[in-house]
Amino acid sequence: MSLTERLPLANVQVGDELPGRELKPDNVQLFLYNAALWNAHRIHFDHPYATEVEGYPGLVIAGPMLGDWLNQCVEEWLGDAGRLVGIEYSNRAASYIGETLRSGGKVVAIDGASGEVRIEVFIVNEADEVITPGVATAVMGA
């Protein structure tokens, strides 16, 4: 079923899953993202420092980047049928350049009167472990 068939609110049900996205950032994307945030922590761009000094297995993907991917997951699902009004997430484990991650979500509650939809969102790693769980709130039209 396409997004236009599933939305608006009348067609959304608890248990509906958001289309997932496969995420595989490279060094350039990570560097530019952190530069835009003025995040100069060397674990995000200096491989020898990240591995030899900090002891990570590679360049660390920035936590806010994971949060932005959660936002994108919800926004792409909503399209023009609604708007994201809140999101909370927690980075529970580090992820590294070279890993393939996946974002997704599932509708867990709907308030028909207000049009509010609560969505559990997540980023999982290659081992299918949730490294960034969260909850998003969207408001949709009837």
C-alpha cells in the first residue's frame, strides 16, 4: 500500500509500520554534518585519533545525526498529511562509519479527536540491535 493510500488519519492504524530507510554514511557526510553543527570532536573526523587515542573501532557517527534520521523517517511517512510536533530519542550505543544502519517506526497510539499519532521510532545496527530508540508525536488531518 502506498503512502497516499495509507494516509490521512482515517487510514492509519495502531501497529502500522513506517517505511524503513537504510543508512550508510561515509566520511564526507559525517565530516560535513559535524562541520555544520560546529562539532569539532575529533572522534567524528580524525580516524587515528578515534582509534588510537579514544579506542573506538572507527569514526563515530554523531548522535544528533541519528536523531535527524529519526525525524526524516517520520517526515517522509507523513508527507503532506501531517506534521511532526515532537520527538524524543536516546542514543544507547555507538555506531561507526562502515556500518549499515536502518531507521523505522511503528504507530503505537492514535487520538482521533486531536489527530495526534504517537510513533515508536528506532535506529538499528547490522546486528538488529536498537541503538537509538525514541518516540515521535505527529498531528494529522482527518
